[in-house]
Amino acid sequence: MVTNILRHFGRYILASLLMLAATSASAASWPTAPSIQARSWAMIDARSGQVVAEHEADMELPPASLTKMMTLYLAFEDISLGRLDLQERVSVSKKAWKIGGSTMFLDPRMHPTIDQLLHGIATYSGNDACIVLAEHISGSEEVFAARMNDKARELGMTHTHFVNATGFPVEGHYSSARDMALLGAALWRDFPDMYEIFSEKSYTFDGRSQPNRNRLLWSYPLADGIKTGHTEEAGYCLVGSAEQGTTRFVTAVFGAASDRERARQSRILMQFGFRNFVTLRPAERDIRRQVDVYEGKADHVWLKPIRPIWVTVPRGNEKSLSFRLKYQAPLKAPIRKGQELGRIDAVLGGASKPAEVLQSVPVVATHDVAQASWLGRQWDALRLWWDGEEARASDHEH
């Protein structure tokens, strides 16, 4: 009897629920990525969050002016929260005036608007504009850099640390291809109204017109961003974005040999992606599940994903995609609406191919289930005993 109890008790232990928001696939059916001439690179589907191809994607390298994507992210955030106004004018410090490198040619006599600074960063890659913006938002570039790091952690950029707002080479300032692809996807996802600034091919300020350094905007019709970067140590870097149908890819290429090559290698990646992958969004009715509840005033509860699910699959494998619900059974009342009770896994493969989890999203209860009366709970104890092994499984699958 003791052995029986211990055996059943062991089945109640729930394995840790793993959220795989961005996973790279390794199934045999996954298309082989092309050979990309760069030090490290990654391509992420911005809707699903899946990394569909990568090489040394977590290598910590100097990001150069890709840094400015985070500077813009924080500015966009403050605009969306009403902390910044596009038409407010700001002062130019001597530090910003003397920074050098790519600039808007700002000087202390000028009072540019926030809107002009944003264009100057996105199109000109203006170092001076970054410092002006950082000082205006946070009082100093150092304080602004601390906020950049806070946001990087929030976005899941685990191989990134910022020291400045520009990407000027300095010890301890680094990022990775995966992290910059994540940031690019976040810019599109979180600020769709501002995102079009990255597709701007040129901008005129104070009588000077400068072209966008992103050659991808001219060489690849689907491209609409995002940012270039270059220093001697970093080489030529580019975070690009493009959309076709329901699929949006963000690529990050670090350490290419030239300006032309970073655009060419990015284009090769995107062409590979659109040719070989498709992004699917199953309807909620196809993935929500009804499961048994014990000791409650209702016998069942509906479980649904906590957020919309997008899944990237290789073309031709759409019918191999299935969804498996995993939850700790038996579920007992009381249950609260919105309570997390398990996960739904998007699985590729199965019968004839090795199964692989592409996405794992928490599921929550769609409504409350109040606890039953004492008599009702006793009846459910009997029902639970009668249902036997299936109801007592600790990691139940549907």
C-alpha cells in the first residue's frame, strides 16, 4: 500500500514549465541555412519569435551603431507614454557637438526638434543626435545607458551590455546577433506607427541631405529597415527587416567584409527565409481545450493560450503541425479566470518524423470555477478514484 501511495504521489510532481519564446529548430526536415559570409548572424521571425537560422548568434561582439536601435526604442517608448513630444525643441551640448563620426552637424546654437533627432539617428546614424536625445531624456548619457541595459534585460537580450547611446567603441559595450534581431523585432512589434522611419532612404536637415546607409533598402524590394553599424573592430554590421504575406523576418549580420557585403549577405538570408518558411496563426478555437475539473461547481473548464500563437514551419510541412496541451492533473477547484494551468505546445512532426516543440505558450482558465460543497467534494473524490490512472497523470497531454 505504501509503495502504491508513493508511486501515485510521484506522479503528482509537475515538471518545470519551459517557455520557448524563441527557439532554433534542429529537426531533420528543417531547411539547411546558406553559407553566410559574416562573423555571426541570426534570422528571427518577428511574429513567432523563432530563430529559424543562426551562426554563433550569442557571440558577444561590438555592435557599433546598431546600438542606436535601443536609443530609438527608448525614445519611441517615451513618445508613446506622453513623456516626449515630437515637436518639442532641445538643446545641443558641447559633448554632442564634438562627438565626431556620423553626425547631423548639430552645434550648440541649434535647437532641433525630437522628430528631427529621430530622423537624424535612423537615417544619418547621427552620433550627435543620440547624445542630445540621451541627455534630454535622462540628464546624461551615462544614466541613459543604464536605462538601455534595463530595457535590454526586459526584452530578453541576455548577451548585451551598453555603455553609451551611440555605439562608439569602448570596453564593456557589446551585443550579439540574436539580441539585435530580438531588438529589431521588438521595435516593429511595440511601435508600429513609428517603424516606418527605418525605411526612409534619405533625410534633409539644415539644408543638408544625406542618404540612408542601409543598401538593403535599394537592393531588396521587400526590405523596410532597420539599421547599419560599422567600426574597425566590429566590421560591417546590419540589422535588416522585410515582410512577405504573414511572414516578417529580422536578420542581424555582424562582421561582414564591406558595406556592400553586409547588405548582400542579409538579402541572401531573407531570400532563403521567404523561400523555405511560412508563418501560421491557428485560430483560438483550434487550440483551446476543455478539461476535467474536480471538487468544483462545474465539471469542466476551458483553457486557452495566454497570447495569440504564431508558428514558423518549413514550407510543405504545414500539415505536420499539431498542438498538445500539457497540464497538471487532476485540476481541482477553486480555479480563477486567467489562472495559468499549463501550456500548449506547437509540435512539428510526429508519426513518421521526430517530433519537435517549436513554441510553448502558457494556457489560462477562461472562467472561474468555484469550489463545490463538502458533499460535492466527497462525490468528486469518488469520481477521481473511479476515473483512475488517466485523471491522476501528473503531466497530462491532450
